[in-house]
Amino acid sequence: VIPNGVDTERFKPGPARTGKEFRLLFVGRLRDFKGAQHVLEALGGAEELAPVRFDIVGDGPYGGELERRAREKGWGGRVVFHGWAAPEETPAFYREADAFILPSYAEGSPNVVLEAMASGLPVIVSDGPGLRESVRDGVEGFVTPARDAGAIRAALGRLVHDREARRRMGEAGLARAREQSWAGVARRHVAIFERVLAAGKP
């Protein structure tokens, strides 16, 4: 299996962030199966996660429901809906984040996870198809059970309060993303074609 590639020239780490606010990023289509509602549930009422700001980049039919839930949780301006972003705008969102989350129930080979890793971010994903293959639990980030707000809260709390874990996981993700640069993925495709051609020679 050859996974998707990522443009490591466009997506790369930004300068180290300082300050007390921890910025968690979601990028994707706003559909219920993407699981952003479980992040809102994880954040609501968790005093230990008070410094977290949740940035949501994307649009879709579930956006209104997410905004309603954010208001109900009393998060106000700490959950920021940025709407759809053009491709040339998205790298900046990753560079301004401290961690990335995709709590989807199932994916194919999610480009946003690779983009986050290439940007040096630790990643939280759900234990679903296409996601558990993208992140190794405890290495590039955390793999949590789908629909489990408590597990999301625990993983996020670890990242918020353990700067060294964030650094270590971010570096591991960056190394993995570089292995899956478009140049590296292209070389793997070429190697397969060369093996097929060699096998067909008399």
C-alpha cells in the first residue's frame, strides 16, 4: 500500500509558539461523522483545559449545529469558526496551532493528518479505518476510541500540560511526513513499475 503524499514545501513547521493559550486545530468538511462535536463535549466544563482555543477551519451542513453546541457549552470566542479556507491559506492555520485533531469515525487516507504532521504538530485521531494507520498511538500523537469525549479530553490534557510530549510527537510526525513527501511517494510508485517491467522481460 502506497499512502497519499504531502507537499513538505508548503506545509512545514512555523516558529515555536509562546504564551498561555493552547490552540487546537480541526480542518475539514463539517459533517457529523467528522466528530468535531465530540471535541466540544470534551472541552465543555473541563477546567484543566481552560487555556485551549479550538479553531475550526471548513464548512458544511453540520456547521450550524456545531455553532449551536459551542454556544450551549458557553465557549463563546474560544471556539472559532473560520469557514472555508482556500488551499493557499491553510498552511498558515497549521503553523499557528499547537496540535491537530481529526476525531472522524472513518477516513480514506486523510491529507489533513499528513499536512498537520508536516507542520510539526502532534495529532489526535479516532481509532477508525484510515486513521489508525495514519498515527501511532503515543508516537505521532494519540489514537482515541471513536465518539469518546473522555478519551479526547485525556489526550488533549496530556498535550496541553506536557510541552516535551508535544515536541517529541511533533518531531516524530514531521519525520513520518517527510517520508511521505510527494517525491518519496513518487519513488515508491516508480519502484513498483520497475519491478513489474523487470518481471515481464524474457
